[in-house]
Amino acid sequence: MSGKKLLLAGLLFNTYWLIAVLGQQAYVWVLVLLVVACWLKFPGGIKSAVVIAAVGVFMDYFLSVYNIFSFGSSTLPSWLIMLWLGFGTFVWFMRTTITRYPAIIIGLLGGLGGSMSYFAGYRLQAVNWPQGVETTFLILFVLWLLFSLTLAVMMKRGIPNYL
């Protein structure tokens, strides 16, 4: 992926993230339209996005059940599920770039990026951290490091082929 395409993909995903986190339930329809449009244009990303989103939603559900963070309701918000589908699609776009780097680098970057993303959501009041900033950030960093490392290793090995 060229530098321009990499920058464009990053900017588009960050815009998608902002729509999800700032707009929350009010803009779920925009998130759905964006993901569906992307999948219509690039149908190869659907399986990857769904698998990654399912793992991410399970991780967030687990964290919510154990009161690591909360969203003010007993269920995960639909904007968060859409955010995971968008993230899964973004990872699919980035797959060739991701596989160029050592898995540990991707793991560390994912740990930092994932936990910082949730910290930004916390600061924007999209999520509550009942266990406090330090504890929650550390838990998120470790989980995102493991998630990103596992994803990078699977992608390098072609397991499954659509990742």
C-alpha cells in the first residue's frame, strides 16, 4: 500500500471512529451506510470484518460484564458494534501493510493504539471506566496487545485465508 493510500485509509477510519464515538446512537445509520458501501465496493473484506468484529464485541462484552467499563446500559451499544465492523474492514484493507512488520511490533502498536482509542472514548464521555483510569488502561493495553499480536500472527500465516 502506497503512503498516500495508507494515509487516506487511516484518515477515513479515524473519521469513521469520530462519527461513531461522537455521534453514538444518533449516527448509527451513517456507520451502517459507510460499512455497507465499503463492502459493496470491496466484498472481500466482509468475512474478515465479521470475524474481527465478533472477537472484538466478545472482548468488549466481557469487559462490560466484569465492570471494567460501561456504556450506561446492560447491552453494548449498536454504535460500538458498528465501530468493530468498521475496524475489521480497516484491518482487512491494511492486511498487506500489517504483514510486512514483525508481529511483536504490530502487537505493541495495537496495544497502545487500542487502549488510547478507548481512553479517547472515555475522555469524550462515550464510555465509563468504573475501575479507574490506570487499572482500565493497563487491562485494555494488555488485551489489545494480545488481540493485535494474535491477529498479526494469524495474518502472517494465512489463518484463515481471508484475514
